[in-house]
Amino acid sequence: MPDGVAVGAAAPPATLDHCAWPEARAAARAAADGPTAAERLPLRSALGRTLAEPLAALTDLPAFDTSAMDGWAVAGPGPWRLTGRLLAGGTCAPLADGAAVEIATGAQLPPGATGVLRREHGRAEGGQLYGLGPVTPGQDVRPRGQECRLGETLLPAGTAVSPAVLGLAAAGGYDGLAVHRRPTVELLLLGDELLDEGLPRPGMVRDALGPLLPPWLAAAGAELTGCRRVGDDFALLRDAVRHSPADLVVTTGGTAAGPVDFLHGALAAVGAHLIVDGVAVRPGHPMLLAALPGGRHLVGLPGNPLAAVAGLLTLALPLLHARSGRPAVPSRREPLAAALPGHPSDTRLLPVVRTEAGLRPLPFDGPAMLRGLALADALAVVPPGGLHPGSYAETLLLPG
């Protein structure tokens, strides 16, 4: 019996070999087997994480009636006698009928006030305040609880913590948030032909994926623990995969069957189980997903840049979203202004731009090209055979 296999352990599921594109995405999300553990962090440290529990209102918002304008808080009909000034953060005695107090935006409305007269609608003269018109009850007042009531769910668990979420949490009295730990990712860039700087030269190309992939992985909720080059050497690759401490190892290149494509052999050597081995999608069909010992995973991306992006969207991001505790990213359906050419039998991911008439394909969409992607608003999911003008296409937003 092989080492590490428990007696009576369930056999791993069969590998999905050159499976359909939607099936591959579903398998990647299911492979996560739930999100990472939760931890409580100070507000500013929670940016980019995912809420591990719903964000419930700790108070009414606003917590008291406030002025929505600079002007005067008034009681009853005018004219009014002026009794003082009220700034944000201050309080004052209740207003008697016929009285007014100068008030700043955001200041707490004094008891007895019936509304706010905007500064541009009033005139103060000789201790009296005159309005250009009547002040209706509640005029220019933000009433207590207008935005939410104590205990109300503001955001569901699984919400990505953006700057706006931090602001809402702070306004509601939170000092920290319960969030999921970021899944860790190590990026291994495979190949002897990659250059880190300068112009390409005979037989050598610039590494485009080292700059491109880390920001997109981070936008999916990951913490990048390393990005390193691994040469075309079986033992080096095997050891890099075996000893990586990351939750997810992402590799670029080496997924096909060329003379230095060692990834399949390295996975077999470390006892990995292939979950997805090839996907019926262009570009990027030789992508793969594997379960590594210790509950870790590996996503093998093709080496061509646009093909690697296709693999990222198909396998890596669904897995990372699930591990981060985020819901699946919904796709959109958008009308076409022009035909989208398809592959005879595989799904095609095609860079497109939005116009007033609908989506249009972009040139420079080959698997080794990035020019079209740099101009794209989204990637269109084109079924086998293509789509004609006037029909609708599923679109994927680009990360970040």
C-alpha cells in the first residue's frame, strides 16, 4: 500500500479529462471544500479580506436626528427668535415654539425642533430669523435610523471588505471585523527562456506573467507568499511543489507534453491527485488542477500569456473565491454588435470591448498575445460554433 493512504480511505474522484469549461469551473470551486478559518482584525487590517459573518448594525444610523444642511434649526412657524449656535458634536437645550438656533450640517437636532431652514433660504436680522417660505415638518433633517436600525443586517457574510465596507463599519461603531484568513499562494514561473528585464533576444522572452498575475490573485483575496523562477529541471520543480507551504501553488508553463514539460511527472512524484487535466476551452486547454498532500492545491496555467489568463479565470479564481469565503462571481449576459467567432468544439474566451451597439471582439486574441486583453472590458464566453450579431454572450469581468 502506498505511504500516506489510510486503510479504508475513500478513493479520490476520477480525474476530469478535457472536461467542459463550466464543469471545470464548478470542480475548482468544489475543490476548496469550504473557506479558510475566521479571525478578528482591526478595521484597517481587514481591507481586502472577506466577511466571515454578517455585518449587523450596532446602533441606529444616524444615531440621532441630525441636520442635513447648514442653516437654522427652527421650532414651529416663523419668524423665529435666534437663541444661539449649535455645531457638530455639541448639544443645546430644547427649543421653545418660535425659537431657532444656528446649526451646522451633521449636528444633532435639538429637542423641540421641527425642521431646518437652509442658510440660503433665511435672513437673520436684529435677533430675528425670517424665511423665504414655510419650513415643513422634518425639512432637511436626517431622522434617526434613516439608514439602518439596531440589529439590522447591513452586509452578508462573504462580502469582500472594500474601503466602502470599512467606512460603513466604522460609521456603525465597529473597531474590528471577523474575516476569513487570506489563502496563501506561491507563484512558480517555469522555464529557462524567461527574462526579468530588457528586450527579448534570440530564444529568450520577457516574463509577462510575473507582473500580471500577482495583482489579480490579490484581488481574488489571496496573499502571495512568493513569486519565483524555476528552471526546466524535473527535480527542481518536484521539490518546489513538494515543499511549498502555500495553500495554493500556481505554476505557469509545463502543462502540456513537450520535452521539458515536467509538471505532470512532478505531481505524480509528490503524490498529487489530478482533479482537472485539460479543459475544452481556447485558449488555455492544457490547464490543470491538482490536490496536493496536506490539503493544498496546485493550478497549472499554460505558459502563453492569454492562455494563462484563461486558466486563471477558469480554475484559480473560482478556487480562491471559495477559499476566501466569497460567493461565485456572477457572469453577465450582454448583446452583441458583431459576430464572435467560435471554436468548432470548445468554448472560446474572447477579449471584447463594450460599445453603444453592444460587444465587439478585439484583434490580437492569440494565446500568446496580451494586446487585446489590455484593451478589453471583459472576456466573452463563446460556445462552440460562435455567436451571431444581435444575440447575447456571457461575459466575465477581468479581475481587479
